[in-house]
Amino acid sequence: MAKGKDVRIPVLLECTACVQNSVNKESTGISRYITQKNRHNTPNRLELLKFCPYCNKHTLHGEIKK
């Protein structure tokens, strides 16, 4: 049986380039992805290269708080 907290938790990934460009109003939105990570193997914040439809290229997406 599972004890207490689950090992795999859902995380939100947000485009870091869109967040920086939102001040300049060049981007029409912010790209976000939902994924899972293992809390024991990756205790730090997760960063992955994902495709951003607003930037129209692959950019770094970082984990944000819910």
C-alpha cells in the first residue's frame, strides 16, 4: 500500500521566453505543458526543451508552482 505522499507528482511547465517577452507585448500568450516527475529522482525544478507555438520554435520550459 502507498504510504503518505505519492512519488510521481504532476507539474506545470511554462515557456521562459514568452514570460520575458510578455513585458514587450510581442507574444500573444504563454505556452504551458502538463507532465509528471518523480519527486525522489528529481527534487529540483524540472526544465525541458519543448515547442512553443507562440515563439514558433523550441524553447526552454521551466517548472512553475500551481
